[in-house]
Amino acid sequence: MGLGVPGPSSSSTSNGYQNNGTSTNGSAGNGFVATNGSNSNGFVAGNGVNKMHGKAIARINLPGTLLYEDDDSHLDREEYVRLVIQSLKDVGYIESAATLEAESGYSMETQEVSQFRQHILNGHWAKAEAALTRLGVHEEDKLLEAKFLISEQKYLELLEAKKTTAALYVLRNELAPLDVDPDHLHMLSSMIMCSDPEDLRQRGSWDGASGTSRQHLLNNLHRYVPSSVMIPQRRFSTLLQQARLYQRSRCVYHNSPSNTMAFSLYTDHQCNKSAFPRITTTILDGHQDEVWNIEWSHDGSYLASASKDKTVIIWRLVRQDSSAHDWSIHLMLKDHPYSVGCLAWSIDDSLLLTSAENYIKIWNAKTGVCLCTLDEHTETVTALAWLPDGSGFISGGLDRKIMQWDADGKLKESWGVTAIRVTDLAITPDFTRLVTIGMDHQASNESNTSRGTTGEHQPYATGGNAPTTGNTSRSTNNRLIVYDLGSKQAITSVRLEGELTSVKVSLNSQYALINHSPDEIHLWDLIAGRLARKFAGQSQGRHVIRSCFGGIDGNFIVSGSEDGKVYVWHRETGSLLEVLPGHGEGSVNSVAWNPRNERMFASCSDDFTIRIWEPIMPEMLADDAETGIVGGSSSALAGGATAASSLANGKGKTRQHEQRWGGESGGPVEPSSSAVASGSGGGGGGADLFSMFST
């Protein structure tokens, strides 16, 4: 007899129930028959009445088959009730589950399914195998895979019990004939050599017959038994988690760790916009010229900034409490012959890489001592990236070279001359791929011939007014190339229009974020090998602009812009969320999100400053309400522009929250009317694309 979905067990009703125990309420079409006698919860069914503790529980007959007949959800009542019964049993409400089974006429599962569970948990392997076809496992491939899992557990348990002869019999006569992966079968055969049960458990990543291995086996077998027959474990919880993840994906301001976020079933999830970092709380102004790049240490306690003034400043962040921070200049690295373009922290934050023109320097990030200077590149170094295991780093440059170095600065390997003049590169966190962007060598040479060069061989030119339009061949000969990090062979090569200035890779190694001139940012799916999404709104045509992923799960895309603002998009929807003013004239060149604080990021600009962005603090709301800033100007909340002006003019209580740090001492500096945009009167030189890439 075929066995499947258990159905109601009462006399005939309008739902098609029959008093002979056969269910026609959505079950008969599958050929499944549910018995109406004693079930696993101890109830005895008869004439629609069950008894519990001597009290009769009447069967409730409802019309139709849907959970709610008056809406368009089309939820099947039987499926819903069976999931509720399962959930009640999972949390320990056994009698409540039994009552619901009696009232509804539905059982969570049939007697055959209950027996199958017990066969697995009790190690009755022959009975478990025999039950597979009766549970609806008819496809040959699925049946063989399920039998293999059962025989594998049987084999390991025999080895654990030191019954080697019986285990060999299972290996040769049950496992081998199933024609599984030869490597896996070889691994199983090697288990015979284990010296003792503990060695077996360690090598097999298996916790033994007395552990959870049988329950894991049962969970794996769920994949082969139809879900209508054997409900997957904690199915209701799975559905609720899926709903939770969907709501999070649609919450454009979601930025809370999942382990700290209260998830209520009563309301849809929606993060408060006020928790988003859109207010400037600190201005760092130690540089004497444009700031081109910034990079957080991995522990989030230090921020390195690279400037046209030939220096790198390492800023130290000291957290006083959840809402107050102190900043100081930890180190100022001055020994650069040219303007500094690239930064990269070692995995343990003990070393900092910097590049100026074709030179790479390795610094002790604690003492400020330059450990060595590398000059193997013959043109501007445009990218530095540490290997995820900390063993070394990779550099790329306009000389079309990619070089791999040891952590101590010894050249380990040159990848040879590449097809492009590299403008940036990134290593995927899973340590499998190197993502590079740049210009075709031939196209860049044509551009040099047709328009000449600026004459300044620095990563970013001082004269940032050269246009980037007017050369068609130049704009259509740029490439994204993805290399296999092990073989160093190109696995993806895509031609793109427009200048490519920056690339970042998501933490899950799936996406590459590419700044794309003019005025776009592209999100590339590295697994699918296609463009996933475009982000537009910012201005980028003349200068090198760097973007980044931001937020708790990389939910946000953040970028600088040539209009002096910071732009923020929601990654999944592409919606432009924020346009944050505050910086002075010129470009916002780079942004970086604090890796240990999901509510803090930094931006740097041609106005010589770095801005730290955080959410509105409760005390700011109270103080600004007194000064009229919050209530009088929504732009103050949106981007901090009014707050910045208030600070610069030395007026209002906002100055208590937006502090300026720098000077020779590296401590707090009293702002003046010219402080916020100091040095920005040069018209926004920025990092010029042609100057940088046409040397």
C-alpha cells in the first residue's frame, strides 16, 4: 500500500472525508491513504470523537480546503495545520499538538514515517532501507543516494565498534556497487586504518553512534523523501527566517547585526533612518594639501590617510563610550618623494604599505619606521593589496606589471606583462581570484600620441582640469580582468566603456564594485560573470573617485563625487538613499567604512580634510533642538551641512559634537570660518584621470 500525506479521520463531510479512514481532502489525488486508527500520540479515533484524559475532543469540520476562504492567499489548511502541529511538538507542547490533531483530523505524519524515524535513530538499517520506497522515494538516482547515506552510517558505526570484517563487507557489497564518487569511496576505505574510534571520529568529522550522527543522517534523508510525506525539520521556523531575510533585503536602511536585532512577528521589519551615519561628527585636518585616499585598519581603531602633500597620517580612534570618541595623530609618515596614492594595512595591522609614483614603502604601523622601499615597478603603482593569509601582498601599476611580494618586501613572483595598464586591483576574501581593472596598452598609447601628457608622472596630477572626453578609442578600451589566484590565468576578461578607477570586492567574494567614468558605479557578479547593477547620480569625469561597500552586510554602496558630496545607495535595489554635503570645494576622492563599526565611515576630499560620519546621537537631538538646527533645516539631518557651517562659524551647540582634530599636536582644534574648507580655494584639483593614466 502506498503511503503519504496523512489526512483527516472522521465521518464523511463536505470536505470529502470518509468514515473508512480514506482522506480525499487534497490527498487522494496523490494516491495516499491515511489510517484512522491509533496514532503515535495515543489517541484513538472513532466517529469523529477523540478522548484525552477522559475528556472527549470533538472534531471540528470546516468548509473548503483553504486556511482562509475570504482572501487570495491560497494557503492550504492541511499544510498549515500540520506545520503548526510540528512546531508545537518541537517546542514541547505535546498535549496541545495532540489536541490540535484531534480537532483538525490531521496528523503531522503517518505511522510509517514515525517508524522510519525510529529505524534510523535506533540503527535498524535494513528496515530503514526497506521503508524508502514506501515513503515515496522512487527515482532511481535518489533511491541509490539515500541507500548510500544509510550504508555509510552503518559502515562507520561498525568500524567504531571494531567490527572490521563486517565493515569490509558493507564497503565491498553495499557501498562500492552504488557507484559513488571514487574519491569519496577511497576516503571511506582509508578509515579502516584508523587506530582507534577517536581517530576515526576525527578523520571522518563524525561524532559516532552515540552522538548526533544519526540525527544528521535523518536530516539528510529529508531531501529524498517527499516533503508532503515527511515534513522537513522545523519547517515553520525556516519559513519565518525566509520572511525575515526578505524583509531585511527590502529594508533600505537595514544596518543592525542579526544577533542583536529584535525580530517581532507582530510587525514588518523596518530600520529607523536616524540610525544611519549621515552626520559629520569629526573633521580631521592634519594634511596640507588634497587628501586622495583613506583606509581603515582591520580592527577599526586606526585610519590612514594619503595626501598630495607627500605624507601619510595614521589617525588613532579612542572610544570613550558608545557615543563619544577621541581622535589623535598616531603617526605622520613623511618620507615620500612624491604624492601618495595607495594604502594597504597588513592583516594583523602591524604593517602599512604606501606608494608614491613607482615606489612602495613598508612601514611599521606602531613605530613609524620605514622597513624598506621597493622600486621594481617602472611606472606609477596604482594598487596594493595584502593576501588574505597575511603571507604577502600584490602590487599593480601602469607599467602593466602585477607583482607578488613576501611580507618582508622580497619579490616572490612577477606575473609578467599584462594586457592592461592596471589602475586598481583587489583580492577576493576567499583567496581564489585577483580582480583587476585598467586600460588596454594599445589604447593608452594611442591616447598618449593623440593628446600628449601632462608631464607629471605621479599617481594623481596637481592639475585636475583636463577633460576626459574627446577620445573615443580611449573610452572604449578599458577592461575588467579576473585571474585565478592559483594558476594566475585570466578566467574573465570584459571590455568596458569609460575610465575604470577603483575596484572593491564584497566580503562574500561574489561582487566587484567598480567606479566607472562618466558618472556610474558598476556592480559585477564575479560568479555569474555579468553586470548585476548600476548606480548613478554622483559626478565622475575628471578625477579618480573610489567607492566602497558599507554597512553590516555590505548593504550600502558609498562613493565620493566631483561635486564635493558623498553618495549612498542601497545595494539590492539601487535606490539612492543619501546625498551628504559638508566637504568644501573640489572632489570627495575616497570613502571607507569602518570594518568594526557598522555605523561609522570616513570620506576624504580636495579640501585637505577627512570627515567622520555617524548617526545622530540622542544628545545631539536635544542640543540641536535648542539651537533650532534640527527643527529648522532638514538638510542638517540629511547631510550635516548646517552642522558643519555651525561648527565652522563657532556658533551653536553643534560644535560640541562635530569636532575638528589636527594641528601639530594632533589634538582638537578650535574651528574658524575658513577651517572647514581650508585649502579648497584651488578649484578642486583632485586626482586627474588623464594625468594619472597617460604617463
